[in-house]
Amino acid sequence: MYIEFSNLKDLLSFNVKYYRYMRNMSQEILAEKCSLSPRYITDIERGKHCPTIPNIEKIAHALHIEAYVLFQNNNRRTDIIEKMNSARQYNQKKIRIPLIFLDFVKIHIFD
């Protein structure tokens, strides 16, 4: 699957995430392998931060690819793209709401 990118930063952000998914690696594991924070990896993947050259090299090494591959717009595997699209998005963790609170909401708000 070929994807069009408007700029190099978007391509880099996408490729970090794409190759991370190819390696079945979480952001936390990638961050640990690179000696970077998970938040930094998240920000790179979301296009909020542009990594330095040394950090690009660390990320590429952890992903078992050459650094220049992160800047290539290659044909990509459709199954990996689908996996990326179906994954839980950033900060959408399941939360547990105590039943007592739900009873309170039901009694006081919906009556």
C-alpha cells in the first residue's frame, strides 16, 4: 500500500509507528530500548516532536533498520496498516467506574 505524505516530518512519524508495529513492539518497549521516554516516542509518532539525528539513529537501531529507511516512502504491508488503524488510540484506556457512582448518576441525574 502506497501512502502520500505532505512533508518529511509526517513520513518520519508514520514510519516510526509502522516499523514499531511490524516488530510487535509497544511504545514503552521501544522507548526503553532507545533510552528515551515513552512520551517522547508518543510525541514523535503523533508528529508533535521531531527527533534529533542521534535519537533517529537510536530508534532505527531498536527497530532493526537503517536510519535512512525512516525517511523512505516505500510500499507498505496492508495488514500492518490495518493493525495500526484498529489499535487503541493514544490515551484511550479502559476505565472502571465504581458501581456506587453509576447508581448515584442513575438516581440523581436521570430521574
